[in-house]
Amino acid sequence: MIFKVAPSMDSGNEFNAVEIERQSLDYKDCSKRFYEVSRDYSKQYAHIYAARLNTFRNILGPLINEKWSNKYKILKLCDLREKGEPCVIIGTLFKLQELKPSILKELSDQLEIIPQPARTHFVHETDTVVLEDELQRIKLSGVCINTDEIVTGVVVAILGSEDEDGIFSILDICWSGCNLQKPLPELTSDRFVVLLSGINLASKTADHLFGLNLFLEWISGFCGTSEYQEKISKVVRVIIAGGVYAKHSNDIMLSEADVIAASEQVDSFCAAVSATAPLDLMPGCKDPVGIMLPQKPFHYCLFPKAVAYKSFNRVSNPYECDIGGFTCLGSSGEPVKDIMRYSKLDNEIEVMKKTLQWRHIAPTCPDTVPCIPCLDTDPFTMYNCPNIYFSGNAGEFSTELYKGEGGQKVRLVAVPDFCDTKTIAFINLANLECFSMTFC
């Protein structure tokens, strides 16, 4: 049993029908920057890198003074003049990778080159890192930076000096780190948030549908004693983090016929959940929405039943919200999986720690993750330090309480693919404890 329930004084009444009201907390959708991003596809991607660099220059300025005081000048690459003179430069890391997919390799048949074997990871011992700003780039060297644990797109401040060969030798690094976190609200009783992903309702198999029906009965309070049902009534929100129609690991793209065939089942499931608890529905990379991040919410026409409930919310991917004063931020898993492909970080929690250190949800956008060519801002910057940070469609459930240098506490959750694991993540807002529950 998932809850510890005190034994009833009158065991004969523990299964009697009682009226229990669903508990609630104030809710606010904080994903405005994802909804209102400029969608001008005629522009180049240089704009998002420039916006990211400008944003992080403002973030890193005070951190540089705090870490290295005013001892070193902050220069741009074009201002480097004196060889061997220590200084600080702020720029975007770019990882040169021999195995990185390239359109030229895809045209290998025309070029009469032997095609490369299919790969899922692109790390090689010859990988190198350069730092670039608006005008130029410089090669980096030094033991302070681990090439295997960084990816393209991270903005960083580097203390070092340029040598005679034009290589910048690193002495120290300043990452952006977590932003300051607002004080956690104090709850007088338990309040729970449920996270799940990868329900895969367009699947040709039905192995996981029994687990989904068990989940519906559980969230609706159709199981257990009255004390147990009272605990379930404290679930204040359900978030589905992508993989609604098809899971990420599925190599087959959905056809129009597949979407039409599955839409009624998806709508019925969302309506059933929304009838008993507030539901936030996020899309994923294989769902019938635009593939570029940030993804828009599902079109309302797909949910003729569910949209009748005010508790049903079609939200973006990535997604940020405020639940009773707790900031919740996450994605359906594309940025985390992409970072794992281009680094030696091998589990979701470690990658999420790195993104908190970099203060960026998806640094590999737009290099290896498709994204909209934003003009003035980079929507993937973490402007607020979340209390709950999740990534969907993981291979297995994992969680950890991350503690930042400034006392920040972030509950990291890798939400497993429900189709494969039949597992959900369960978070208690009162103490940020997190555990899993399997329906099979």
C-alpha cells in the first residue's frame, strides 16, 4: 500500500461509502515564455545564441565578481591582445565531435564515401571544445573542463590566458548555477502531485492498458478503505509529461490514420482523469504537434470530451507552473536524452543536475534538438529555480533531492515511460518526498 493509514477504530465501517472532497491548491501556469515565443521561421538561429549569450552575460557578471572579485578584466575574444595575461571571457561552448551526424555524411553515396554505421551516442576520445562569442571562437585547453560532461550551447565564464599558439588555457571556470529560490511554502497537511509519461495510447499492443485502467480507478478513489481514499483525495494535480500517443523510443512515426484512430481513446482517458483531478497534458516529440521546441499545446479539437472540464489543461513542452507556491518545471525528456547522446552522462538525474548547474533546460537547442528560431530571448533559460524539476519518458524511475550552493532544494524526478514500466512518480509537496507506484 502506498500510504500508511492508521487502523480504523471500527473495522466494520472502514469500507462504508463516505463523501470525500478532492483537495486543491492555487495553480498558475507560468509557461508564458513558451507560448508567446516568436515563430518566424524565416530567421536564422544565430539570434537565439546571441540572445542566450546576452542573457547569461548579465547573470554571470555578479557571479564573476563574487568568485574572482575585480582582479581580472572581463574581455571579449576580439579584445585579447596580451599573450599569457590572465583574464575572464564569457562565451558559448561548442563541442567539436567527429561522430556527430552531418548532412554531408548522409550524402555519402553521392560523394562515394563509405556510409557510417548507425549510432545512438556520438562521443569520441578526439572530441574538443571551443568557446565562441558574437564574432569569433577560440580553442580551449586545461583540466578544469571535462569534455565528456559538457555539450554544445552552454554559456560559461572562463578564467585563463591565451598562449602563443592561440589556444586559451583554462585556470578556473564559473558556471551560472541555480538562481536564488523563493522560500518553500509551509503546508499543514500532505498534498500530492502525480507525474506520469509515455502512456502511448496509439500503440498497436494493449499490454499497458490494464495498468492505465488501474491508475484511473486509483486516482478516482475506487479502491481501498475510506481512510485510504481520503489520502488519495489529497492528490491536487496530475501531469502527463509527453508520450501521449506514441513513446519516444518508437522509431515509427505516427500516420494521420493512427492519430485519428487513437484520438477518441486519448480524449476519453483525459476526460476520465479530469473528472476527478486537475490534469496538465504535455505533448512529446512523437505526438501530433509541431516537433520544434517549445512545443505548442495539443489542439483542442482532439479533446471534445475533456475540454468540457475546467480541470483539463493543454500545456506546452517544456512546461512551468506554480502549484500552491511550489514551482514545477520539466519537459517530456527530449533535451535530457539529447544531452546523453552527446556526452558520457549516462542517467537522467545526472543530466538534470548539469542543466541546473548550467541554468538552462535545453542547451543543445538548436544545434541537435530542433527548436523555433527565437529572435529576442532564449525561452529555455531557467529564470526561476524550481522546487520540482522533472523529465519524462525515462527508462526507469529515479529521483534525488538536489541541494544548491545557496541552499536551494530541488526535487529531481526522472518520470518513467508508463508503457514499459507501468510506473508513476508521486511527490508530497509537504516535504518534497518522492516515490514510485506501479500498476500491474
